[in-house]
Amino acid sequence: MDRAKVIFGNEMSDKAYRKAVANKNKFIRKYGDDSAKNYHLTAVPAPAIGDILGTEQLLISDHKDVEFDRKSLIIGNIRMGFGHYRISMAIASAAKAMGYEPYWFDLHSFKSTTCGKIIAEQNELYSLGSRLSQSIPLFNKLVWEPINSEGFRKLTYNCSDQKVAELMAPVLHDLPKDIPYVATHVWPAQAAVHAGLTSVVNAIPDNWPMALHLAEGSIHTVQTPSAYLGYRALRGMDKKRQLKPMPKTSIAYTGHYVDHELVSNIEADCARRKARSHGGTKRWLMSVGGAGAQKEIFVSIIRKLLPDIAKGNAALFINVGDHRNVWEALINEIPQMRGYLTEHFDDFAETKAFAEAALDSEVVGIHAFCHSDIFAAVYSTNLLMRCSDVLITKPSELSFYPIPKLMIKRVGGHEAWGAIRAAELGDGTYEVTTPAETCAMIDLIQNHGDIIDMMCDNILTAHKAGIYKGAYRVVKLATHKMRKRG
């Protein structure tokens, strides 16, 4: 079946199909076609999360030396920013809690393959666009926002992606066809379907329906009812005709993808936050994007909080992931931080110990976190969430986590609906788009404990409704056929 010609019963035009084929051939000319090659896999403990989440990382090998069994679950992903890795960690965490052995399968990491080279190029382009969007307002308005909200939305975009994904299938050669497989980016989902896998779940990250995320042949999962309706109707994916909808069997609303460690401790963590919200030291966690986007907003946030940090009324955790240069830019911009600063760099065990101790001990000052290992870089935010009162983040995948959130300006139009979801659910603010508006919201939260109280109450209400249990449901969908066979 050529999945680029007909998408959920909707035929693509000859022009769109020819363009898709041309795009695939362009990549073949640049990186070759290794479809005839048999790639083999080996498994090693995943860095940082190997012990915590019981996760093995799959790597390309000369010989097949990994055996999968009925408890194995593959998590197909790519490194593109931190978001897809973070969702993968949520799935791995839920899988481990449910008795499965998760295998980390990062297509981006296979640098020598055609697949890895294509993804690396696309990732570099996306990172460049993100940086330019934050430094050049006109580029953001005329190019980046339209691409992220409308360009990726078009069904023709999926047509092109489906052809290119055919070149990604060879790296899945060693995987059993019936193995449970969860993809946290569409390319690993499309590659798995092209490779003939039969139990593929495509965990869609965004709350804004885009054809970019379609992988026909998989079960698409979404985190919100509005996303379910939008994807089911293929909303706005071809504005020139009425599209046939996605079949009911191809999509499921699961709720938010959240790690077991966070979900299982929601009540205790909210109780601690509420206890600190009136008269205690409020703890702010700032997750800084790897591209260094939104620097102006981050600088204004730090400067706004410094007086309260000096008085002991606030503490600030800053995770810059694996981007030391981003931290150096911030410290050079605000040298006043040094008097209150503790750096936690490239010692994940120490970061983990700090986060655990901070659950019930006093914390003051500014604590900066940076890890060169990507797994430690991403998971540090997860560890720090439990001992934090407010997470400062753009409305990305972190929009869906059970912690009070201050939503700063988005990077790309598709992120807007993440903030809308949090604001309506009541576990986060609406999107604040300027430094002045951001500082005003910080004042409100810092000086009025009822805001954190309200958000915590809304988190507890959502938890009782099962809103944060999406990761468990994704694993159940992926393993359904295996469990049915007994």
C-alpha cells in the first residue's frame, strides 16, 4: 500500500504525490538508499534513566544480540528539542510500573543510516527556525507562526512525509512484527508501519490538529477531547474540500502523558505546595529551551525574582538541559545571580539526591542544572518538578504536567493550544506573551498564595478524573494484542 497516495480514504492529487516522490528522491541523492541493508540491534542500559525507568537503549550493531519477549515494549522517538524525549520517558515510566520492559529506539541516534541523516537535517532546520523566530519578529509573524500552525496542518505535508518515511523503515528490521511499539514522534510511527509492525501506537504530542502527526496504520492517541475531535475530523487539513474523517478505530483519547513517579505522588506533592504557599519560600522551576529561545523573557524573570530570592521568599531552579552555552549567556547577562548561586553540573546522582532531599527540606537561592548527557538533561526537570511550586515553561509538552504552571510565550503557533488546555483545566496560567505581562503574573503568584492553592486544587480534581493517566492508557493500547493472545 502506498500511504502517500490515499490518506484515510482521501486521495491526494497527482501534483501533491509527484512532489512527495521528488522530495524522497532528493534525500536519496543526498544520503543514499539503504533499503536493502539489514541493520541489527543491540541493547545497553539507557544513560541516567536506565535504573530509574528500567529502560534499555537500542543501538545499531553488526550482529543481532538482543532478544525480545512478551514483556518488551519499544518506544520509538527522535531527539528534536526535549519534548519527544520527555514524552518517551513518561511512556517508559508507565510501562515499567505496569510490568513491561521498555526499549528506547531513537531514530535520530542512528547517524550512519539514511534515516538518521534525514532526521538530523530536519532537526537542524527546525532548531534554526525556532531561534530565528525569537530574534526576528517579522520572521516569526510571516514565516514561523504560519508554518507551525497552518503549513504542518495540510494533508499534503503528510503525503510528503509518508514517502520520506519509507527510507526510515530499514532500521526496524530486527524488531518482531507483533511487538508493542509506541512512537512519540510521527516519523518513528510512520517508519514502523512501513516496516510492517502491527501494534503501533502514535502518541501525538500537540493539542492542535496537524496532518504532520498522521501515521495511518497506527492507533493515534491524543491528550485532550478537543484534539480528539480535531483529528477525527481532520480539521482544516484541506480547506478546498470536505475530507473523509479518521475512523474511530484509528484514534483514542487517553489523557495527559505523565510519568508514573509524578502521577503516583500528586496528592503528596500538592499538599507540600499548599503548605508553602502561605508564608513559605516559593520555589520556581524554569525549564530553558535548548535553542536558547526566549532569552529576553528568561532574563526578565530572573531579575524580577532576585529581590525575593535575596529575602528568602523565593528560590529558583534553572534547568538549561545540555546547553552550557545558554547558561553562560544568562550568567553573563545577570552576574548578580552569582551571590545566590549553586551549580549542579554533570553529576546526575547529585541532582537526583538534591531533588529528593528538597521534597521535605528548606531550599534557598538559585540552583542551576546542566548535564551534557541528554537523558540526564531532560529528566532533571522531571525530578525537580516534584519539589517545585511553579513551573515556568512555554506551552509545549510540559503544558500537560500536574504542577502549577506559568505559561510564557510560545515558540510556534501549534503550541498555543497547550496553554489553552492548561488555562481551562486550571492547572496553569493562560499564555503570557511579553516580559511585562510575565512579571505581573510572577507578582500575583509570588505575593498571593491562593493562586497556587487554586491550581493545586484543580490538579487534584483532574487527577480524580484520570486526566493525568494517559501514559498508562497508551501502554495498554500498544500491548492489547499481546495481552489478548495471553
